[in-house]
Amino acid sequence: MKWFYRMSTWLLYGYVFLLPGQARWIWREASLGGWVWEYGRGSLYLTDFLWVALLLCAWCFPHTSVRMRQWWLALGALVIIAFGSVLASVHADTSWYAWLRLLQGISLIWIIYRLRFSWRGISIALIGAGVVQAGFGIWQFFFQEVMASTWLGMASHAPAILGDSVIETTAGRFLRAYGTLPHPNILGGFLAVCLVLLIPLLASVYRDWKYGWYGAIGVPASFVIILTGLLFTFSRSAWLGAGVAFVGMFVASLWQRDRLRMRLLCRAAVWGIAVIAVCWILIPEPFQTHLIDGGRLEQRSSDERMMGIRDSFEQLGQTWVAGTGIGASTYANFQERPTTQDGFAEPVHDIYLLVFVELGILGGMLFLWLLGLFITSFMHQLTRRPPVSDGYIAFAVAVACVLVIGLFEHFIWSLAFGGLLFWLLFGMWLKIETFGVVDK
């Protein structure tokens, strides 16, 4: 059976590495007001086939003792409440698809629970994918073009195309980095997670020198590439999420007197300041406009976000019991205001408010309770001696990074990639929390 264990482990690493890929078959098109309605589409991604294979592998693994019963009950309750919202949905087809995606995300936790692997392997797979995505993003920013690719799931983007994400300055329009993902903010969120995972991985490399000079050189080089790609997304929510996660990691390391991790964080801060300074000096206009001066597009984005929050509170007042149905909030928005600009409505840019709107008061409270359990468990672990493992810190701060980004973005709940990324990170943290060191 060793070959089977080895195959399933590498299959999991491959799935994690390919997760940002957006190659898909759209089996159900959807539109609102004559415009493409992305949140109503039904898609089958290339990585879904790997997920099915992982599900079968996990089913064949020998059963281990159940040590996460309270978590399974909470996650099962979330699935049941989401199913109830499907039955009361304003658009049942969309809600069925969104519910199945939620079920797929939570099944990732079960797959992680059953399979044998190394937390370092998962981190390396995510960071490797981050390096590739950052490389695409850097290339796209310098050449100011995103070329369409069916195999990579990339649509064409250019600064001159209205509706594409750009920074508008007196020197012209600068296209933001997309990678292979549908929006720069999504790429930014993913790269922020990869950046956060690098420091605990580097600490682990230095502690046991397991990867030799390859790890000691490759990890810092990956840090520079991913940070540069993150800067070129111009995603302020991703920047904030990464910053909060690094501060949290430093405070946790200081509290537990982990000198190696603190020293590496200080070095990372120096590298980060150097990379930011170089990028700002080379191309000052977009950074100046985006962070200091502001502009027409920045103001428009802020106005649309505030309007979305206001509309969501109005919606919540009308459907606070059962919600609009998981995944159906955009359809409910369009019904209320069919003349919405660009012919479609986006979800509110806040996953916490979005969960309340779509699942109702009970689903929203359960989701917050899950996050509260995460925070209290993390704080409890920090009070222990000896210091928590590098793997635990890696995925705890990665989850925290995503939760901070979720205050300003919706893709973590509304899109397949964002949901799978969140449940993958949460599942990794939960397994280390429950079983300790995860290293095969």
C-alpha cells in the first residue's frame, strides 16, 4: 500500500499547485439584463477531476479515530443551513450550484483529515503556484497586456478596454496584474497567503536544514517574486491582509520567544521595504495615485462598495430568516435594481455580511461562531509552552490573512477558487490543531 499512499500524497500536492488554474467547461451560461452573470454560471474546472480522485483516495484510507467531532458537527450544521437556504432561494439553480461548491470545500477538510502528507509539501505547492502566478502578473504589468488562453482559463485584458481593472493616472492607464485569475484582487489575496506561508517554511528550513541550500536560497527568492507580483495587483485589501498577518505572526513569535522566527520576520521586513522602494522609484505614478492622491476610479470603487453595503443591509432586513439563498444575492440585487450599472449586480464586498444576506441570521451566526472557535483555539495555543510549531503558525496566520481580506472582498465566499482556498487553509490549520505536527 506504500505506492498508494505516495500517489495520493502527490495527487494532493498537484491539486494544491493547480488550484489557481481557471481552465473550465461552462456547462450553464447565465445573464442578467443582457450581460454575462458570472455568479450564475455553472462551471466544471479541470481541478474538479483531481478533487474526485482525492475523494476516492481519502475514502480508501484506513479510518482514524474521530478527534474533531465538534468541528464536524459545526461544519455539518453549516451545510444543512445552506441547504435550507437553497429551498427558499430566489434563484434555485444558482443556489444548488453554490451549495455543491460549499460541500466541495468542506469535503476538502475531510480529505486533509484522512490523507497522509507533510505541511511543508502543501506550503511548497502553494508557494510554487504563487511564484508562477506572480511571474504571470509581473509579465502582464510590464507588457500591459493579458493574453487570452483557453488552457489557462485566462481572458484578454488591456488598459484601453473599458471595465478592465486599471490605475488611471496623469501618465495614462496602467493595467493591474491578473495572473490566470479573474480579477487582480483575487490574485492579490492568493499571493498574500503565499507570502505569509514563506516565513514559517523558511524557519523550518533553518531549524533542521532539511532542504539544504536549495531551500535557503529558493525561499527568499520566492519571497521577492511573490511580493513584487503582489504589489503589481494594486490590491489594498491584499496588502492589508498580508500586513496584519505578518504583525500577528511577529506578536505570536514575540509572545512565545521564538527568536529564529522573529529574526526572519525582521529580515523579511527589510527585504520587503527594499522591494517596495525599488518598485515605487521605477513606476511612481500608479502607486502615488492609488495610495495617496486617489482618482476617479478609486472614488467610484469606494462609492460602489458603500452602495453594496447599504443595499445588503436593506436586503437583510427583508430576508433575515432564510436569506436570499446561497449564491443568489446578486440575483436579488438585480431584481431590486434592474438598471444597475453594467447590467449586473456584484455581491457585497464583505464575506461576513454576505453570509448573513445569503444564509439568514442562523447561518451567519454559525459562520461567526466557527471563526470565533478558530480565534479562541489559536489564542489558547499561544499560551502553551514550548512554542507552537512552524506548521501551526503558517496556516493559522494564513487563515487570519484570508479573514482580514474578507472584510473588503467577496470572492472568498462567492467564487469557487476563493472558497476552496479558504477551506483548504482552514482544514490544514484544523488538522494541525487536532493532531499536532503533520509530517506524514
